[in-house]
Amino acid sequence: MTDAAADLIALLELERLETNLFRGRGDGGETPTRVFGGLVIAQALVAAYRTVEDRACHSLHAYFIRPGDPSIPIVYEVDRARDGGSFTTRRVVAIQHGRQIFNLAASFHVEEPGWTHQHDAPPTPEPETLPSRAELRARDAERVSPKWREDFLRPRPVEIREVDPLDLLDPSPMPDANRLWFRVPGVGAATPELHQCLLAYASDMNLLGSGARPHGVSFMSGTAMFASLDHAMWFHAPLRFDDWHLYAMDSPFTGGARAFNRGLIYDRAGRLVASTAQEGLMRPIDGTRKG
């Protein structure tokens, strides 16, 4: 396991303060100036799992209410909304400075047999044939301001290999179809629940960027402000996120300073293990628009 992956596992080890009250660190993750949205999703799901037995999460729906402050812990309050015969429902509120920054509703289901079908994974180059995000960033490091270069090159826990990466510093309009392979290597010994939480963390990566691609903007281009507004995720099958998974994303619509994005996540064997949907803020800065 890499040091970055071990750090992420540590971030998901919440402290229990009371029966339904937990505390987690807000530092770390993907962004240095605010709490990474995927981290709050994953920690909230961990908190919910701490109150559930013998059933797996099948869906979650979340809203990002305020930016998180990475300098202080996050408190998670779990509401045990329902414990049914087949389904369990939990509501989780994340709090900082005495105010809600995020809330999540998650549903858990006992394992049951049923009819099965899925859409096939799109034809995609194998991950071994693609450069890693770390390699691409090392290539572009000299183009990044010295102020941000260290963070730009910082090792991340999620290994990513993009099929058609956007030039973050000088983006040109591209199709919204957006595919990548990703994994957290070395976490094979994690519980099935933790593998779900790790995938939830990673599911917030690149998804909002799908809506930016047709307009030739990125979070580093200086022409737009980005923020996740909500996030939904459905888990379809057990998974092991230490192996490669394909994230096939697109953006059917942008407008009103918002982008709607969706994704399908397949394991290496082509099994659909999860689906995502997200709306995010994509606000032009100083009225600048490209594309």
C-alpha cells in the first residue's frame, strides 16, 4: 500500500463520540484549500455503516451545502431513520463551526436474488497502455505556478489513467465523453464496506470535469469556478477497488452556471458495479466563456 493510500484509510477511520455521533479529519484528500467532496461522501458513508449490520449500501444521495474547512474536524450525526425487514435507511449530517456543510441519505439492503441485466462497458484501451496521471503531471509541472507546483505533484491515493485527458492548463473544447481507469492499489485486505467507501471517495473525481470539456475550461484554467452541488450513487455489485475499474462519464447538459454529469463504473471483467450522477457549479469568472 502506498503512503497516500494509507493516509486515506486513516482519514476514513472515524472516532465515535457517542452512539450516533462521529468525528473525522477534514484535511487531506484532493484539494488543499477546502475539504474534498469525495472525502465527505466517504466519511459520511463510513458513519452510516457504523450503525448498520449485515446489509450493504445500495444507494446514496447527498447535497454539498457549504465549503468544508480543512483546518478543523468534521462531526457526523447519524439519524437511524428506519430499520426494516429488507431495507435500512440512514440520514447523515456533517457539521463544522456549528453549521451543516453536507447531508447524505443512504439506503442499505439485504442480499436477495433477482433478474439481472446490464449495459456493456464501452470499448476502452487497457490501463497498462495509458500514461498515469502522475506521469502527465510530472510532464506539465514546469507550466504550473511555483505556488501550486508542490500540491500539483503531491502523490494521491487514487491511481488514475485517463483515456483522453484534458490539458488542465490550456484546455481546448473536447467531447463530453470522459473515460478513465482508477483504483487504490494495496487495499485488498479492506472490508467490502470500506471498498465501497473508497469508490465513493473516488467517484467525485473527474465527474464534474465532464461538463467542462465541451467548453474548453478546467479548474486550473482560471476561467471558471467549480463546486459539486449534489451527488448520487448506486452500488450494483460487490467490488474490490484495489483492482482497475473503468469510469465512463458524460455530461448531457450544462446551463445556468450548472453542469449535469453522470457515470457508469465497471470492474476489469466488464461487470457494472456502480452508477453515479452529479450536478455541479460551473460559473464563468468575469463573464469569460469558451466554446
